[in-house]
Amino acid sequence: MSCGVLFCLLVLGVQTEKADLVFRNGNIYTVTERQPKAEALAIKADRIIFVGSNTEAQKYIGKNTRTIDLGGKTVVPGLTDSHQHLSGVGSREITLNLEGITTLEEFLAKIKERAQQTKPGEWISGRGWIETFWKPPVFPTRWDLDKVTPNNPAFFVRADGHALVANSAALKVAGIDKSTASPPGGDILKDKQSGEPTGMLIDTAQGLLRRHVPPISAADAERAVILGVKRNIELGWTQIQDAGGSYAEVDLFRKLYRQGAIKLRIYKAVHGPSADAERLLNEGPSIGEFGNRFTLRTIKVVADGALGSRGAFLHEPYSDDPGNTGLLRANEETLLPMLKKALRSGIQVETHAIGDRANRFMLDQYEKAFNAVPIEERKVQEPRWRDEHTQIVSPEDIPRFAKLGVTPSMQPSHAIGDLFFAPSRLGLKRLAGAYAWQSLIKSGAIIAGGSDAPVERGEPMIEFYAAKVSKLVSCVMHF
Ligand SMILES: [Zn+2]
């Protein structure tokens, strides 16, 4: 056939482009079903131009091509953590890191050691404790802390970031006592007999204390970002999606990019509704700054708290705390106008929703906004709004994600971390719609995988492992 001949001639006439870099003899995972494994890959500038066999790779090698023999080593595509808190990851390295502690005694010993190195009157803080593995698994109290921090105001944030425990000196500075009422969306836990605050502040109640803590210095804020970036790169992440923050942070990131201090690719959000969110809505998204390394186009909304600290917003009360249905931290009056504006200005919205009632609230709000702003009035036709965590969903709400085009952004390690308390908090019946990766995938939703560090450790291999052992996914294609 004449066109066949012509095609042949054209192919013969084309010189193969030579690569800058060729990797050979690798165990390369491509994450495509058509060609799952390969031996070699070729790179030109910032693009992969070939993936295949060693023999085929030969033709991309020219006199200026650098070749690397991988000697059978494994290569995977650049990994993106779809949900983490970069400054939090870095701060955990600067303040007291309380991860992996298994007893109250060990927790107090670590704090005592830090208190002995701190000048009297200076604040002490830290993050990462989780009482679920302690015996008994109960929250620490101010009275525990008072024994080891007699001369300093001190507070320590639970791993999930949704609760903290403060000592008596810190509560005193904040003016929190018996008579202080819990703020909306928060809880000041009080001793059942004496009515005194126990030191545990849940969700928005943390703000009553935090506003009295001297702000982190500019130098420490910068150090936290650099340490966070370093840790992420060492762990193998090539991009992280930073779930929240402010323009102060955006300015700091830009400054550090300009100085060449950030090699990681960052996709950034700011918290809203807020003045920062309003600014983003007015200025519009900024995509691919600093050589496609920095994008700002998302508003992070928080709909409820976390399951561990019983702040997740539920339809029915907690199985282990009758009368408590958790906390709703958003409201339609301020949220819906912002959502509509976001559709018109091409801004992505991501909402933290853990409890089944918070998830329904979020889906309802998104649906109202989608109905109110027709496609022709939207800046982006497919807005890809997200639901952060999607932990407990009523079975009847599961199909709504795919139908509305909402992306569940989920963390495999939460399913493992919560294993120890989810059954007691929720009861067995409600677990049907909890951590429902398979049902969401089957319903047609595309899940974004992440770690939520520093809530979890933030290691890609832990996330893969958690996804595999919990049978959340049948393969890692969806990660
Ligand atoms: Zn988070």
C-alpha cells in the first residue's frame, strides 16, 4: 500500500534523538499496565524520552550521553505525598520529637530531660505522642506533666495535631481554669470529680493556649522548612502537597526557592475561609513557578477533628463516649460563598473530613457549589476538589465521590494507626464505611495517596506497606 511505503520512508529518515542520560540494567517499575517492567530509561533535559529494554536503549546513546549501570537496582517513578505538612515535619525535628514512645513513663522521662536543659520560664513544646499503645491507653494530664516540668510552661501535641496536653503553668498563662467554657469546635477536657481542666485541649480549644505561646522565630520557621525538605528528599519523595498554611509560608517558600535551598517540588494550599484564602481567590492560581517546582492553587478547609481525640463529626455518638458526636468546625454561611468563588477563579478546594457526618457535610457543600456555578462560568471545567482523609463514610455516600468528581485523598498508614482505637470509637457496624479504599475505587473514584506527616511518620515505604497489608489496594497503581 502506498501510504505504508511512505510511512516506512519517513521512519527511515528520522534520526533517533540522543539522550543526556541513560540508565541500564535496572529493575524499573513503570506503573503502567501495558509495560509494567523495563530495564532501561533515557532522559533528555527534564523529560524521560524512552523506557524499555537495554538493547533498544542503545540507539539513544551518543558520544555526549552519560550512561549509568544500575546493576539490577530498583527504580520507581517520582513519588508524590498527596497530603503532608512540611513545616510540621521540620518542626518535629526542632522541638521535642515524641514519636514511637510506648509508655507514659517514657513520655515523662523524655520531657524531664528536655526541661532540665531549658531555662526556667521558657516554653517547652513537642509533638508526636499517641497514647493508644500505652497501658492503660488514656490521655496524659497536666498533673503528670507538672511532676517533670516544675519551672516551665509546657505543652505537647498529640501525633494527629488535633489535641494537646498542657501543664498547669501553661494553663495559668492562658487563663484556662474550671470556669472556662469550651469554644465552638473544641473541647477543654475536665476532671469528672473536681471540674478542673485535665490539661487536654481538643481541636479549636488548642487555640486558647497557642495564642499565648511566643511565636516561632523567623530563623526557626526557615530552619523547619529546610529540615522538612531534607527529610522528604532523604525518604524518596520528589513532590509533596502541603495541606494548608498561610501566605507568610508561601513568601518563605518563594524566598528559599530563589536561594536554591528547596530542591523538592511543592504543591501548596492556604487555609480558608480566611484573608489568605480571599487573596488567593482574587489573585488566582500560580502554577509551575521556579522551573515547575512550585504551585499554589488550593484552599484547605477543615470540617471536623480527628477520630483519636474524638473530634471527628459523626451521625451517631461515639461507641465509647455516649452523648458525644464530635465537632463540626465549618459552617455553610461562610463556606459556600467561598466555594462558589473558587469555582469561578480556578482554585482547588480540599476539605479535611474524618467523620461520616463531616464527609456528608463536605459532599453536600461541594454539590451545592457545583450546582450553583454552571460549567461555562468555571475557570476550570474539572475542578478536582478533594476530600482529605475520607476516613468514615456512610455507605450511601460512597458513590457520590465518583459522581461529583471529588478525589478522596487518603492515607494508608491511618488505617493501621487507627486499628487500635477505631473499633472502640466506632463500633463494628460503622466500620463498614471506614477506610473504604476498595469500595471507593470500585465506585470509580480515583484516590490520591499520602502520609499526613507529621501525623504519621511520612515514609513512602510505610505507606506502601500499609496499603498492601490492609488490602486497601490490590496493587500500588492507585498510589
Ligand atoms: Zn493533615
